Amino acid sequence: MKRELERGIKLYNLKQYDKALNEFKAIEDKKNLNIEVMYYIGLCLTQLGNYDDALLYLEQVVQSEFSFLHIFQSRMVLGYIYSVTGRYQLAEYEFRKVLESGLESSQIYAAIGYVLFSQGKIDESISFLKKSLEIDPDNSNAQNSLGYILTEQNRDIDRALKLCRQAVSKNSKNPAYLDSLGWVLYKKGRLSEARSFLRKALDILPGNKDIVKHMKAVLAKKD
């Protein structure tokens, strides 16, 4: 089994998730659970977008006595799955469990900040995102999230613009970052620039309801 496991891990690292999943499934033994195999099956299923099945495997990993790092990573992936599927309270639970374990990072504070915002807990969200940027001022996810939230709340628009520009400078093809920058430029009254960035966002992610909503607001205003 060791050889098959190593082959599966190699395929996973090569991002050949379908082939890796087949390798792990071939050595899966439901009677004698191998937590490491279940961990990698969960990761493969997540990468393939099969979130419901991934949850079944990763939940068993976090309830096991397996290694701290594997449990930490599983909780992070669980939090991600719950976030992208709109189950923000469950995502918050998983991310807070990581914090409770004593593992602080800019990434985890940014993740909690996002799910708190998604639940309407604005002030707490801003607090976590600021903490994320204290740890790592270059965390582009935290920059974008905080910039967008400040824009939505009409708080410190100048700082929001700076944060959104910093995020886009690191990843100019991220539609969420482009959308945030376009939106804050709209709030600043710089409509031509706002249209430009929102158009780029829509080119990458056509039909996205939030970006479309922002573009309609910009187009409704005259320069």
C-alpha cells in the first residue's frame, strides 16, 4: 500500500487530481480506516469540486488522532468548502478551531474576517482583517476584503482605494480584486476608471451577479 500511496501523493502534487483520486480509492479500506488515505481523498475531491463527498472524508480526519498538521489543513479546507457553499457559520467554526489550536496566521485571520462579513458582523470582520494585515501587510486577500468592506460601509474610502490597488498590483487577473477596485473608484466618483476595471473583471468572470450589479450602477451615472 505504501507504494500506491506515494504514487497517489505524487499525482496529487502534479495536480492530476482525477488520477490521484483513483490511486487513493484503490487502496481505501472502509473497514480499517487509513486516515492519511482519507485525507488525500478529501483533498482530491475538493480540488475536483465534489464538496459534499469531500466533507465526509475531511470530517473524519479532524475527528481522528492523526497528525496536527493534517488536522489543521483539513479544518482549513473544511472552512473553505463551507465558505464557497454559503455555510458561513460552519466555516467560522472551523476557522476558529484552528485559532484555538494556537496556530495564528495572516491567512486564518483573513478567512475569519471574510466569513464574519458574510454574516453581517461588520465591525468584528474589520477587526480580524486588520489583524491579518498586522501579521502580513502584503496579504492580498486581506487587502481586498478590507478594502471592499470599507467601501461598502462608506468608511475611510481613501484607505479602501489604497488597499484595493495593492491587491490588484499583486494579481491583476483576479476578478474579485478588479471588481473591488472598480467599486471603490465608483465611490470616489472616478467613473471612467471604475468602468475599465469592472469591464476587465467581467471579461474574466462574465455574468457574475455582483460584478454586473456594480457595472450597472456605474453605467447609470454620468461622467
